[in-house]
Amino acid sequence: MSPERFSECLLHIRWTPINIASALQCELSWIEALEAGNEEVPAELATWLERLAKAHEALPTPASCRGKSSIH
């Protein structure tokens, strides 16, 4: 997985580098290295991110929730 595709997948699933570092329980510096292309994205991680990104692409957020606010 290229660094560009790695970042694109994160955008699709609406995760920041901090979010994925937290999910993976890894160092933020490693995620930043993946984004910069200084480390290779492991195959297992690439497969997982691709599946998540495709699910988010196929299932857009519910439009009926846009603009909602609490009345309390």
C-alpha cells in the first residue's frame, strides 16, 4: 500500500493518525512514518484498511441526521 493510499483510506474512514494509533495501540510516530513512506505498511494492516475504506465508501452517513441538534 502506498503512503498516498494509506492516507486516503484514513480519510474515507474519517480517522486521524491519532485515531488509528489508538485503535492499533501503537506509537503515533510509526503511523506518521507510514504516512510519509518511511515505513512499509504491513500487508495485514493494508488489507484491513482497504476493507474499512470500502465499507465506508459503500455506506455513506445517513443524510437524515444532518443538521440535527439537541433541544435540551
